[in-house]
Amino acid sequence: MSQEKKDACSLDDARGYLEEYFMPLMCEIPDEGQGGLKCIDILHGVFNSGEVKGKRLIDVGCGPVLYQHISASRFFSEIVCAEYSESGRAEIEKWVAEDPDAFDWSEYVQYFCDMEGTRDIWEERQKQLRRAIKAVIPCDVHKPNPIEPLLMEPFDVVMTLFCIENACGDRY
């Protein structure tokens, strides 16, 4: 991918990133977006295993994406999306608020419901996900307390996908 195309799909342009890597679900997706698709099956298995439990989950460095929260919202009544990029946070907030300009995650919700055998209730699952997302907050993983100045009650699960490994300034 050219540097120009990478810049256009950076998290400073969350919508461009979503349109490049996450829509539509069943079309041919560039290699850079395949990680998200592989995660769908993994996350479905992890959350449905019953081994990951609790009430509160925080996703550190969630980006502008929501697929990782679809299965989690069945088991966690409080999900906090912590994201560095203002553009990424804005995309999530638009979806939660049902803004007509928000990215459409319905194909992803339907895909998860298909795996669960609950396709007929996908719209309710989408509402459940919106209800579960209690906050969208800024974070910076380079700080000792990534969500400072906020103070929050402890979380049962801290999740991060493709964040920590990409935030590192070097390989060592």
C-alpha cells in the first residue's frame, strides 16, 4: 500500500479507515483488514467459552471499530471504549447515538448472530451493544495511567487488539 493511501486510512481519518477495511463485510478485504476478520471468530469463541466473565470491560485502543464488542456485550453490561484518536472516538459516539451518518455495523452484528444461531434477533443485539457501551473516553498508552485524568472503578477485563504492539516506538 502506498504511503499516501496509508495516510488516508490512518486513525486520524477514522471514517476513511473504516471504509477501507470494514465495509462491506463479505467483499474482498485488503490484507491489512484481514486481522479484524480473523478476530471475529476468535472473539466469538473467547466470549462464548464462559471463561471470560464479569460486569465491566474496557477496550484500550479500540480505534473506531466495534466488532470486538458484539459478543462481549452479551456478557458485559458495561463496556468502556478507550481510544487515543478523537476521530475514532467520534465514530463510536455517532454509532451509539444512532446518528444517520454513523458507520453501519449491522452486517457485523448479523454475522455474529449467524454464528450464534440468533439471526432473527440481530436488531435487538445491536440495541444491546449500544446499551452496553457506557463511555467513550480518551486514552494514551504511553502514559503511566492511560486514561488520566479520569479515575474509574476497576474493570473485570482489560482488552486491547492491535493497539499496544502498534504504540511501541521501536522493536525493543
